[in-house]
Amino acid sequence: MTRHIADRSHESSSGRTQYYTRQERESGLHPAIAALRMRPRIRNSEEANRRAAEFARIERGHRV
């Protein structure tokens, strides 16, 4: 005779609490993400283009 679907051990009842606490802990904002959001953005596209141009110049091996 097989067990009824409602016949479960009560040992796994703490697993639900552990899952909930893990989910709450991981749902918080990671400090690295918060630091990235606090960084100032480059407002001038000309400044961003100049930075890319400097990296390309360095990559090609050109010196000033």
C-alpha cells in the first residue's frame, strides 16, 4: 500500500523558512552595484569620444 499524498515528514518544514530568508537576503542591492550607480555619468559625448580615441591610439602603439 502506498503512502497518501498528505503523508509527509515534518523535517522539511524548516526548508521553506530557509528558502524565504535566502531569497530576502539575495534580493538586496549589492554594494558594488550601488557604487556603480553613484558614479557620475559622462554628460558630454565629445568627452566620451575623446576617451575612446585615446584608447585606440594607445592600442595602435602611437605615442604623443
